[in-house]
Amino acid sequence: MVLPSRVRPLAAALCVALGACGNPPPLGLLQRAIERHVRVPSGLRAELVDLTLGPFAPIERPGARGQSCSFTAVLVVEEAVAAVVETLGDTRVVVTLARAKDRLVFEGRVEAILAGDHWTHDVDLLRSPWAERLAAAGRPVTSPPQPLARLGKTVEAGSAEESALRARLADERQAAERVRGRAALGILAVADGAIVLRDGGPEFGVLLHGLAIDEATCTARGQALDLQALPLREQAVVLSAVDRSGRTLLVLEPPLAEGLAEFGPPSAGVFTGAGGARLRALDPPERAALDAFVARARAAASTAPIRATIEVVAAAERSAREATAGLEPLAGTVLLEGRVHPAGRGILPRDTTSATVANWTGAALSIRSDGPTPARALWLRGGRVANGPLEVLVNGVHRIPIAAIEAGAALLIAWPEPLDLVELRLTATGAASSMGVFVQR
């Protein structure tokens, strides 16, 4: 049965279709229910020009009864309809689903249920031009169909205008990334260089110096000097500013060490990396102090290995010898496997009467002296228990293998000439213990 909305009264046609059924559903409600489902965008200017109803069949359900039928509806839209697939800047990329005067044919089934004294309607669309045209677009949408005029600034998906818009936005994004990248590199490319701080102060970090910025590639090339252990290691590095989802990061190549490859974004001039590492510019006083340390460290590590003499002092004699040996405390920072180790401070007692102790196992315990420390001998106390094999490394050059130190005993390690004790590294293969290190000047 065809019900042209402009031609014949739908109520009379519905009565004919129902064929004297006892309580037919109100035609106006039935038509409005179907129209709501085909006029998908709310407020769309369109007209339902034809409605064809199939044979009605009775519905009997507990507590309700009604009628159902198939239908075909023809909707003529009076304005263009589109769906958004993407938003680029201030412009929406759309697929146009219908243009003004398009005739859209819908097919489905409608149920009219009399629940008590009122009718409810359930419309199931079996064919929808909206769904068909969305599927044909081949791109997922981010909004339901709606009048094109409401979408503001738009370009059609797949058009030359979309390609031009993408190219323009990519150029603008890259230009903005370069500006941010140059600004980030500019924080570090200062005359005094930059420092990667790991654990401890700048003198245990990595000095980046001689950085020269290439603005075209947003990179800076220079040298990286690792200050963590003697002998100092230096290598050429490239520092690149990269953009990750609008965040400016600095990437070091090659990586300085595990976890020291990527930093950022900057906050108050500081770039943060993995494990709490920080990258920032140096100020002139810091750079002057580092230059003095580097000169001292390089001088200490440049000497040829010296053969040391070792005297074993028994536990029973140790206190008497310490009273007359002219021992002085060693001031410095204690590190365990390259990290500041406050628990190891027991190896740096204030004087020979102190009974502090430091224990460590299967690792390298290092002491970095606070300043120039001329020494002609090293006094190494054992612990409260015997030590196994131990290697003593002075300034990264002078190696002294120690077979064992008895509990409470000490070793006097002497050199033919005094040297500047910059760094002392004690490496144990098992458990190790020491009640203190002293120097003889």
C-alpha cells in the first residue's frame, strides 16, 4: 500500500490496509515514528514524500498486542548532508552523503504495540542510504550525519583541497617543530657547555662541550666527556631535537650509557631522562670547576703505571703503627658501581681512633677525593672480618692486586714518588670490608 503524503489521507489508507482490525494504531504516530528514523540528522530540512506499507500482521505478547508491517519510505532532502571523518586544524574533512533534492529510499519494518492505553513503536531499518553511503566512503567517521551547513569550514575527503590542506598543515607543523627544536638546543649550546647529571654533582656527570647547532637539521654536534671514572672517556656526539606528539625531546647519539639517550621536554631549562638523569646548561663557575677537575684527572691518569710496595701490618700492631705513621683522613665522595653510596662513608673516618666500617660485595667501591690530594702512601685498613681477593686501582692507572687482608690488619701501599690521589677504586670478587682509608703525604 502506497501512502503519498501530499496526495491521499493516510488514515483512510491505513484503515483499508488493516481491513477492519479492531483497534488500529494511529497513523500519525506511525508515520512520525518512521520519519524520525529516516530523518537521521536532528532538524534536517527534508520531506517524507512517499510511504509504502506492506500487509499488517497481528502481534500478541503477554500484556500487549499490536500490528507490524514492512515499509518503504522516500525522503527528499532540501540541504546537503555530510559526516565528519577527521578534523585538521580548524577544518573538518567530510564525506558528503546527500545533496539538496536527493531522493533517499529507506526500507524496514515497524511494530505498533498497544501497551495499556498508549501506543509504542519500534522501527527497524533494513536498508538505510545513510549507512550505505557511509560504508561507500571507505573512511571511519567521527560524527553522525548532519547538515553540511552546520559543520563550518570543510573540505571533501579525498579531494585536492584535502591534500593541499594536509600539505600546508604539515609544513606549518614542521616549521613549529624546528622553532621548538632550535629553542631547546639553544638552551644548551652556550659557551660553557652542558652537563648530564646522573648521581652526584657535575664532577660525576658527562660534560657536553663544543656544541655547534645546525639549524637546518635541528642538531648540535660536539664532544661528550664522561667524568664518572678515570681515565676519562671522550667521544663525539650528535644531539638531535625531535618532536614526539608535540613534545620536544633531545636525543643523544651514540647513547652515553644505558638510559642516557633521550631527554626532555625541558622544564625550567632542565631536560629529564631515564633514571632521574638531567641535562642542563652549565654556568661559568661550574665550568671553571670542571675544567680544573678535568685537567687534574687527565694529568693523574697520564702517568705510566708505578710499581708500588706493599707492607702488611698485623692486627696486633696496627694501632701502634697508626699512632706514629702520620696518617691523614681522605676526604671525598664514596660511590658503589658508579652511584653515590652514603652507606659507604664508613671507609672515610675522621681520624684513626674511629671504628666506622664499610661493607660491600662483589662490586667496585670508589672514592673520589674532594681536591688535590698529594700522597706517597695509602693506608688501607681491613674489616672486622678477613677480606678475600681485592684489586686496588689508583687514578685508573696504577693496579695493586691484594690476595687477602686479615681481620683488623692493614696494608701500607707506597709509591716511589708522591702522586695526586684523584680516585681510588676497590674491586672485590666476594664480600669486602674496610674500617677506613688514610693517606701519608
